[in-house]
Amino acid sequence: METRSHFHAELDALKARVTALFERVETSRQGAVTAYIEQDAGVARQVIEADRGINQQACDLDEACLRMLALEQPVALDLRRIVGYARAGINLERLADEAVGVAESALNGPGLPGDCDKFLETLAAHAQRMYALATQAFVEDDTDKALEVCRLDEKAGELAMSVMRCISEALSNCHAQPEASVRAILAARCFERMAGYASNLAEVVVFILKGATLSQQCQPR
């Protein structure tokens, strides 16, 4: 009994490490949005510099998961938790990489004036909502919130397409410089992928709790 108590204490500590990584990645995500919208080079550099620490934290988490799998040989829900935590770490690291991409775009110059950047801000806000819900779903073991993230993913794609249409129209009407348009496109793709990784994190929660993957209708199968 004491051995199992020790194991579950370690499992709780592992979840706390993943939660801490969620928080650290959110700081980078927020910083990237600020850097791009406000053209803040200082914040952009902070996001880029922080990425090395996030990568190391994700790597340490992965090693801890592998060690628990090797030493404890868990089954059922405990096994899914450890595997899920490792998957979450991978997706969090990749989401942070997208934040770096946005920050690098901010360092290279201003984006588009007017409506196109407003569309970008809407996309970024939508990705933020998805990430916040995915975080809550993970912390609270809440399948309903995880499924809501999945349902929001389609909207992220629609918003990204709105950004692309706006940029195309601005270019065709000579209302935008090619360099600024490229930066805006890169930022839009980064925000769209952030939303995708938030959806992946929600799928991890469903996998842990239900032992299932999500269908295209956002239902466990």
C-alpha cells in the first residue's frame, strides 16, 4: 500500500510539472501576441530567449515519464496518464515554437495596417480561448471542456482563411507591401497552428480519461 501511495504521489508531482509547463508556454504565447500587435521588440526577444528553457523543461518531463514507465510498469488509467503527460509535453513545446515564430515576425518589421491585422488579432484571441480551455480541461480532468476545444478548432481554420483573403485583397489593391504581407501570413499560420496544438492537448485529456481518440465529430471513439 505504501508503494502505491508513493507512486501516486509521484504521479501527482508529474501532473504538477505538466501544469507548470502549460503556464510557462502561456507566458510565451501572450508575449508573442503582444510583441506582434504592439511591435515590441523587447518582448519579442524575451519570448525567443525563453524558448530554450521551455525546450529543456519539456525534455526533462519526457525523461521523467519514461522513467516512471520503466520503473513502475503502470496499467489502465495510470498508464494513460503517464503517456498522456508525455504527449502534452511534446505539444506544449511545439506550441511554444509557434510563439517564437510570431516573435521573430515582430522583430522583422510591422505587419499590415487596418483590417487584416484586426483579423489576425481575432484569430490570436480565438487561439487563446482554446488554449485556456485546454489548460482548464487538463488541470480539472474535465472531458466536457476538452470536447469544447475540439469544437472550436474548425472556427480557427475559418478565421485563418479570413486573414488570408484579407491579405490577398490588400496585395491586389496595392494596399500592402509584400514584405509586410509575408510577415502577416507567417503570423497567421503560427496562430492557426497554436489553435491546432490546443486541440491536440484537449485530445490528450480525452485519451487520459476515456482511453479514446476523438473523431471528426469531436466524439470519443
